Amino acid sequence: MSKDQPASVQPARRAFLRQSLTLIPVATLASTGLGGAVLADSATPAAAEPARPVTARAYQPTFFTQEEWAFVSAAVAVLIPTDALGAGAADAGVPEFIDRQLNTRYGSGGLWYMQGPFHPDAPSELGYQLKLNPQEIYRLGIAETDAWCKAQFGKAFAQLDLARQQQVLEALDGGTVTFASLPAATFFNMLWLNTREGFFSDPLHGGNQGLVGWKLVGFPGARADFMDWVERDERYPFPPVSISGERG
């Protein structure tokens, strides 16, 4: 739900995907010759059979509390909704992806430079400038968002109706909400980034269950060889394959 997205409860998913394909490594798309074809095709419905219903598998979070899990599950369902084109982020297992990632070195900041000095007001071109790691950003951001929602609407985020949830996320994105522990936009940006990552990840990491993200954009996945399609400027016609061998 970045600022260049239409402010609707059900955003155009193909418009979203045209801007989200940068989450798939550029070298991968370039090597297949599919990047331009996928972007061109994303504006029109795929000439394929209707998407089959997908529901995320049962999962017990190991990082998030139940209240935090409810927030994340509700938020990603707004960011990438389930619609006629297929499963959205919640049904594709993105909450599981985020929970699992937060229990890795990424979550604890082990992959980041986390030494001072910290300059929170520095220009964004200088990179991340807070002393909070991703685990802390989520924990504080969810708590602050729920507290703000209770003060404004009398309910936690996950208990709000869809229109209110959309309104809250847009407020976080726009920085019109003030948090005591971190900038609201910093929390939103991480949630939005991780949601897209989970939706396009290999299912090995918990998200993109049923390979729904890859099927939606025509990405071939971990196929061993599709060099005959390089530079053909056509949508790849075969189903994607995950690292584990699962086929879409």
C-alpha cells in the first residue's frame, strides 16, 4: 500500500505485482528473458484456468504472541488480499514466513551493522539509522499500532473492519501516526517489504504456499533449464517448480 497504490480496499493486484517484481532477483529475470514479458502480461488477465482456492497450512507461531499473530495475519490480508485472481498473502502463508524469518539472524539484526552512532533523523539515502533490530521493530510497532487503534476506535487492529484496517495502514504509511518508540512509517515499510518477500519466496521458507505468487506472475521458479525461452518475449507456459520439487 505504498503511496502510488490506489486507495481502495481491494487494490488492483496486477498493478501491485508490476511494482513488486523487483523482489524477484533482477539477475534471475534477466537471465530468463521473462522480465519484460511478465511485466507486459501483468496488465491483462492470464489466459489460464481460474485460480483454485488456497488456504495456508496450520502453523503455530514461535516468535509472535497470539495478539501479534492476529495483527500480522490481518495486516497482510489487507496488503495483498485474496480475490478472483488467487490467494492473497494470508492464504499464501506470509504470516508464517515473517514469523520464521524473525527467528533467524535477520530477525535479531545479526545481518545488519548495529553499532552506533545512531542518527534517526538522517536522510534515507544514508540507510537504516535506528538501533532497533527487526524483532524489536515488529514487537514495538504492533504494540503501538494496537494501542493507537484502541484509542481511536476502541478495538485492536485485528478486530477492526476491513475499511478501518485499510485506513490504519495508510496512516502508518503516510507517517500521520506518531509512535513513541519508533517512526510509524519504519514499521509499516518493514511489514510491507516482508509481505512482498513472503508472497514471492520459495515455499521452503513458509510463504508462497501452493506457489500462488509465482503462478500469478508466470515466474518459472527453480526449474533447471528454460534457456529455450530466453529472449522470446512470451509468457512462460509451464507451471513453476519450487526448490523442493513442488509444482504449481
